[in-house]
Amino acid sequence: MLALLVYALVRHPVPLNAARLLAGIGAGFTFVSGGVLASGLAQRNPARASLMLGLFYAGPGLGIVLSGLTVPFVLAWSGPGSWARAWAALTICSFPLAIVLQVARGEGSADLRPRRNMLRLRSIGWLLSGYLLFGAGYIAYMTFMIAWVQNSGRDASFQALFWVMIGVAAMTSPWVYAKAQRRLFHCHAFAVLMGITALGAALPLLSDATPVLLASAALFGSAFFAVVASTTVFVRRNVSPEGWAGAIGTLTVTFGAGQMLGPVAIGFLNDALQSLSGGLWVSMFLLVPGALSGAIQSDIGIEGSRSGPVRGR
């Protein structure tokens, strides 16, 4: 929230970039700690474990909905240079959500202090590779797709509809994919969901007709946070509770590296080609091999043993 406020008040690039760094640090700690909390809750409710993990990672869908209902109209009413007002509006939207977190109370949990060497990185190398590609590929779509919609001549109302469609689809993902998350072992759920995300990213390359764009938003939105949830499902199944924080943290760093590199590289490509389509092609071609990499990753068993996964955990 502090970073959002800085965006609204400051125009100089140095503090703006510092705010971006602050937002990334805050988001990273939130991502890991929230994933561990969700895993603990899922452990106490094994029959609904996949649904509960999915609910945590579908939460950002609400943020996407709020931004979709806010930013396009602020920019339309105030002009294209009014991003400061858009950031201020998002800060206001975030405030009540932060208050809810402050008054929330959870159950006590056991001591989960991490032990060393809980997970050998080589044992999840295929998952890490796929997750890096996912971070780069999905963020390219999220970064440049709204510009694609604008360039197709759509007004602020359609831009809001498109963004809200992504957010609503993300919020439905726990119910849509919970059964697949529960039944598919190894990283097969990760691979399937990556494939659905790639299909959603590819649809605008076929046509910019309204039904196709909305189908793209629905497919992409329903799957992209479910991909993130599938990695936590994998960790919960293959790592003992004391190692959850370290394993989720390792995956989050890999994911963040992809998010950092993807928009920069694809931005250069779009500038060189003078077209947004190049970025969408690259997004799709990053997601497809990421899905294949995930399909190769097998379960490693609790604490990396070779005895196979402990099912039903």
C-alpha cells in the first residue's frame, strides 16, 4: 500500500523504482507466508485441501476485478497522463482489504521452524525451469494485453470488461480445478494448467473479435493463478511441513525472476517489431515449453526421499 501511495504522489524515476522494489519485497513475503498459512489450513482439512489452497491463490482475482473497475474509467475521464489518479484510486481500494487482514484471527499452529537441506533443488529442476518460463510468459500477456485491447479500438468499458473477466475467472478457479489438483500427481496439474494458460494467450493471435478476446480472458484468467496453486499442492505433497516455507520461497524467487525478465525482453521485442503481436507469440512459446517441463517433473516424496509421495496428505 505504501508503494501504491508513492506511485500516486511521486513522478521522479528514482523513488518510483524504489517503490517498485518495495512492492516486490512486500509481495514476495506475502506470497510465501500466505502460501505456508494456506498449506497449514489445508493440512487440517485434507478433504478440501486443494480447494483451500486454490482460494488463497485466487484472491488476487479480486484485486484484478477492482483494478478493472477503476483504472480504465479513471484514465478515460482524466486523460492518458492521469496515472497518478489511478494509483491513488487503487490505494483507496486496497485500504479496506488491509483492515480486514488486521482484524482477522487464525488458529494456532505447531512449531514449523525450518530444518536445513529440506529440499534438493536438483530434485525439482524441471518444475523450477517450467515455473521460470511461466513467470516470464504469463506476465507478458498481463503486461501487454490491455494495450492490445486498446489498439483494437475498444473503449474504456470494454477494457474494464476484459480485465474484470480475467479477475472473475481467476476467482472461480478453485472450484473449476480443485478436482484436477487433487487427482493429478507429479506435476501433471501444473502442465495441464500451463497448457490452458497458453491457449488463452494464443487466442487473440487468431482474431480480435469480441467473443475471442473474452474467451481469451476467461481461459487465461481461470488457469494462470491455478498454476501457482499447483506448485504449492506439489510442495505440500512432497515436502514435510518444516520445509514448506523454504520450498515455497525457492519457487517464488524463480517465479519472480521470470516476472522480472519477461516484460523487459518482450518489451524490447515489441519495440523492435513495432507490434504487440510479437510479445504475445513469445508469451505463448514460453508457456508451452514450460508446460512440457512440468510434465516431466515427477513426485519426489516427503523430504526428497525416493519412496514416492505420501498420498492423502
